[in-house]
Amino acid sequence: MRPAAGIGLRAPHLAEIGRDRPATGFLEIHAENHLGGSPARQAVERLREIYDFSVHAVGLSLGSVDGLDEAHLGRVGELVKRLKPVLVSDHLSWSVHGGHYLNDLLPLPYTEEALEVVVRNLDRLQEALGRRVSIENPSCYLGFVQSTLTEPEFLAELVRRSGCGLLLDLNNIVVTAHNLRLDPRDWLKALPGEAITEYHLAGHAVNDCDGEPILIDDHGSRVGDEVWALFGDALRRYGPRPTLVEWDTDIPALPVLLEEAARAERMIQQARADAARAA
Amino acid sequence: MPLALRDLQAAFAAHVVGGDRADLVAAVVGDSMSAEARLRVYRHHVAHSLGSALAATFATVQALVGDAFFRSMAQGFIGQTLPTQPVLDEYGADFPAFVAGYEPAASLPYLADSARFDWALNVAFHSPVGRRLAAADLARIAAERLPSLSLAVPEGATLIGSRYPLDRIWNASQSGATAGTVDLDDGGADLLVLRRSDDAAFIVLAEGEAAFVAALIDGKSLEAAAEQASHADPSFDLSTVFARLLSLEAFAALQQRAEGEG
């Protein structure tokens, strides 16, 4: 797929997109919202005839020490087989323990033990889907004392051992870096760039935690200035990739979302022009 | 001593649903923002996101009791029943039973039935449309075989009976509904909840119709179902009721094999 900017496809916009078919690079859906036979699933299948799709899972729980839920894996596999998306992804996190699903992207300690667990689960996922899957860096609100690797080191090693792709979420980098007192530019530097398959952009909220500001990855506003700036850095360092603008809470009118994607698209084109001039 | 990943995940899972775990707190880096405060972000998100998922599925219940009451009731449910898989529109099958036994809602006796109705709408919405039985399908079946025919309701359909007027309660809870009161002594409701092409919907059934549909769901033949319906309502007329339900696409198409035989 030509690197272009796309939007997250959300229920309030389904009818409008089906009717007006606005120009956008691609549409991304959350796998877990489209596994049944709902009207939304039917609408997605119709839109698939017009748009490129990305299937973004939020519930595979790749960091679970107990392995993957084979029933859920089967359902996601069926969706992927049906939609033939350009990209498939999930997160570097876990959400299932003891057969209970906690509906959050919970953090992993970055250790050799966790690395082996994620690689094992990723191997199973990529084998079941018969394709490469990309892993997204999560938003973190805490770190573990026992971590021996940084998050970028952990991701790089994951790529090396499993052959997975990287979904680089610039908003998550900004959120994690702020919350864990890291420099987002340092974070960005140390990645295997050729493995990056997609960028994510979104807005975050600033809440109070123990009397201090904490950034919360709520996907509920426009992309912030710091995230746009970091996106510019990523484009210069690693080059253009398909780029998604996500908006999941307080979802705005469709034109607002498309405006954000248009801004990302202009930055992608600028980066391409700059690269051509430099070559 | 670092926690093994298995132990760390067990402690984290317990902590986010409210069981304070000192071993987990000790494993988290704390600075001017304490480990406890950082863990609270996850605890809050798990509670809030699951509460929101239940609010989306049980929209009538939420409209009836208001957001604050609903959230508190939902937390009680989440504390005893977590999802067992990540598809959240499949979470909450046991919520109506929880509502029925929820002491603070005891003065709202219709609330649990409204929750059952919400769940039925949710199940129907996420079910495939499926082909429906049409008059033309029946024309291909020999007349003498009709009485022994078994009919199924569409996939994801639910028959709901309540001593409260659930359909009017539901109507009144819709956004934009004109203000008015629903008389709870106004009689109950029998509803067949089912998937329509672009939404979930329901058919309001008369007493005999409800008995008829219930018998068909039990696997009874048309003839036996009609007999059962006549007991419930002596004025039950099979041909009128059958034509009405057929026109409302209340039955699933016959299985391929039966069609072939016809």
C-alpha cells in the first residue's frame, strides 16, 4: 500500500462514509468490534470493496503467560481471511489472566522471560493467520523494577526473533515518555526502521495523579502539537508509512477526523518531496 | 526477588479489580508519582471501560436509573463477573439476573426485565440477518405436510414475556421520546426480539401469538403449536396469526434439505 493517511472507522461515521465515500488512504477497524454478524460488520464488508483496510486487534493479549485464546484467535483469523486487510496488528501488552479479560492494555516487565512469552504468542498468531503481524508500542503509566530492557530494545528484539512488524504509535511514545520521565526523541531513535509498517496518531488527555500531571491515552481530542512534532521526526528518520488518525471517545463529526488525516497526509507528502530532493 | 511473569500477572489482575497487592506495588517503579497512584490508573480504566461496555449494552436500564446509579450497579456486577473473552458486546449475559437481586434497585421491579430486553436486543443486533421464511417457500410444500412442519425463529431471536409493559418502557427511554408516564399496571408484554436488516427490532405479540411462538421454539409442529395457542387464547386463529408473523419475517427460512424435499 502506498504510504497514505487513513482514519479509524467508528460506528457513528459508518453510514456517512458508506454514503459519501470520502477520499482517505485506508480504514482501520478494531477486530473485536466486528466479529459478529452486526450491521456494522456488513457495512465494513461493503466498504472493503472501495477502501484498503487495516485490522487492529485489541484483545489477543500477546503478553499473556498462558498463551493465546485459541477460540478468539480463530474468530480474528476468520475476519482477516474475509477482509484480506493490508495490515494486521495488536499491542505489546496483556489483558487476559486466568480466563478473565480485563479490557485494558496492561504493561509487561521488559525482561528475557516476557520476551520469550511474547515471541511464543506472536509465532502462534503469525502461523495461524499465515502472515506477518505488526506490534504496537502501548501507552504506559508505570514501569517495573525488574525490567532489564528499555521498551525500544524489547521491540527491536521482538522484531529480530519473530519477524513481526512494528506499529509505531507516536501518541503512545509521548504519553509513555512523559509518564515514565523519558525523552521521546531518545525513545524514537533506537528502532529497526525497516520493520515499521504503520504509524498511529491520536490525542491524549492530561489528568491529575498524586498532584502531578499524567498523560492519558484517551483518543478523545485532536492530535497534540508534541505528537505532530514527533511524527515529523519519525518521517525524517524512518520515512513515510501508512498513517492512521484514531479517535475513540467524544468522537467528532467526520470532517474533523478527515481534517486531521489530511494534515498527516500533507506531512507524508512533504517528507516524500524532501527525501526526493535529498537523493 | 523479581516476580515471575505468571505471578506478576496474577497479582496485577487481582489488584486492578480492587484487591490490594503489596507484592505488585513493590514491583512497580514509584517516584514523585507513587506506585499505588500509577496502578490506580489501570484500576480506574478497567472499571470505567467495562462499566461503559455494560452501559452501551443495557441502554434502557441506564436511561431508567441514570448514569451514577447504573455505574455503581455495574461495579457490583464487574466485581463478581469479569468478561471471559474480549468481545465486549458478548459480555453481560448474567447482568439481568444480577439486577434482579440488586438490593438498591428493589423498588424498581421492572428493571431486571428491562435488562433482559436490552440483552435480547443486543444479541439480535449482533446476529446475522439470515434468510427468512416467505410465503413462496411454503407454496412449494405439499398442503398435507404443513401441519407437521417445524419452524424456527431467526438466529439470535428471543421471546420475552414480562408482567410489565417493556415495549412502552423502552419507547419512553429512547432519546427524543416525548415525556409521559408508563402505567406499570397497564398489563404485561410478550415480545419477539429479532434482527432486522440494519438494526434489532421487536414484534409485540398477543397472548395466543406468544404461546404459539413459544411452542414453535420448543420444537412443536405447527399443528401442536396452534393447539397450545388455542388453550392460551380461545380466539386464536392460526391462519390470521401465521399470515401476520410471516409478513413480519418472524421465521427463519426452512433448512436446505426441507426445501429440496418440497
